[in-house]
Amino acid sequence: MTDTGYSSQKTTVQITTTSATTTTSSTSNGAKIGPDVGYIKTIPGILRIVEIVLNFICIICASVATGYWGNGFHEAASFFEFVAVVGFIWTLVFFFLYFLKIVYVVTRVPWLIIDLILCAVWVVLYVIASIVAATKGGYHSSMAAAAFFGFCCVVVFGINAFFLFRDYRSGSGMTSTNVQSAHTDTKPPAY
């Protein structure tokens, strides 16, 4: 008989079982793309709609002012209009990503982090553009209005960035790990 390396002694094993509770923090992989009317009634949905409206108002104010030349006025209005148009486009894109539940289906993309970074960048860009617009507001009233609505955008984007950062810190947002798999709360077994 050859020795296999296993002990031939009889051992007794006591098995202790513990229970684990599983809670789902987001939708599972079975999520489908489709409109989520409830999103419009949530705080993130309301903030996103306000951002879209404010960006559109900023586009209108800056468009009126871009026709005037002199004292760097055209350049200031053009920069403000650039910030407003690009902000409008990406805010609209993210609104539809959340509204159509695409963020729950496409789980490989860290949507929450991208959204947080874009909100923070647009806070900075709107602060710069609004200060520039405010300095030119004495030449044309549309630039003064653009500066006012630009500072309103700073506040709304800042609030949205705060809520996104809070979700990111708590781990409850749309990250690729917790949307893709269910979150499990397991307690270690007591020995």
C-alpha cells in the first residue's frame, strides 16, 4: 500500500452555519432600457431639469450678446456661450441616460464618477464664465443677465455635485460594481 499523504486517523469535524442576509441596492443585470417617469420626480431628476433650463437661458443670453464687438465683449460672450452650450448638451445626455435607465444596463462605465467630475468641472467653468460676463455686464444688459443665470448654474451644479459626491462616498450610486452585482451584508461567523 502506498502512502497518499492523507492521515488515516479518524477526525471529527463540527460544522457551524451562519446566515447571511442579501439586500439588493440597485437593479440587477435584468434591467431593461425604458422610460422611468419616476426619475423626474426625484431630487436628482429635478436638479437635472433645472440645469437644462438654466443652461438654455444662458445660451439665449449669450447669443444675444455675441453680436456686439469691442472691449473684448465678443470674446467674453463667445466663451460664456461655449460653456452654456456644452453644459446644455452633456446635461441633456445625462438626463436621458438616467431617464431611460441606461446607467443600470451599461454597468461597465462608472457613471456616478463621470457625472460627479463633469458637475465639478462645470461649477468651475461657470464661475469663470460668469465672472467674465459680469465684468462685461455694464456694456450690454444681456451679459448681466447671463452672469446672473450663470451664477444660478453654479449653485445648481454645485448642489448636484454635492449629492453625487455623497452617493459616491456612501457607495449607493451607479458604479460598475454595485449595479452589476447585488450588495451583500454578511456578518463573519462567531467562533
